[in-house]
Amino acid sequence: MIQNQGQLSNYETYAQYATQLNSLLGSQNSSLATAVSSFFSDVQGVANDPTSTTARQALLSAGSSLTEQFGSGSQTLQDLAP
């Protein structure tokens, strides 16, 4: 009985971490997913018009935002660690 209770506790903890991780990485509406999508959209914008200052600035801004989201995600993952 004690072994089963211990296993249950481990599984409950695992489920909590998995839920938090899924929220961070698995959602199409997450900030990270949005930042990645925006970045690659702006890459395409620069590819379509490489001389456009506006497109280049948008790409730089999207890259900066993506970097911030990775940093935030990294901190969240570190906070999840037991």
C-alpha cells in the first residue's frame, strides 16, 4: 500500500509538471508560439523585399521579442525543476 501511495504521489507531481510544460510549449496561443510565428512571418517579409527598411526593422523587433520569450520560457522551465 505504501509503495502504491508513493507511486501515486510521483504520478500526480509528474502530471502537474506536464500540464505546466504543455501550457508553456504546447499551446498555439502561447506567447512563444506567437513569437515564433511572427518571427518567421517577418523573415518572409524581408525575403520578399530585402531592401525594405520597414521589413528589416519588423524582423529585428520580432527577433528581439522571440529572444525575450525564449528567456522567459527558460526561466519558467528552471522554476519547474524540483
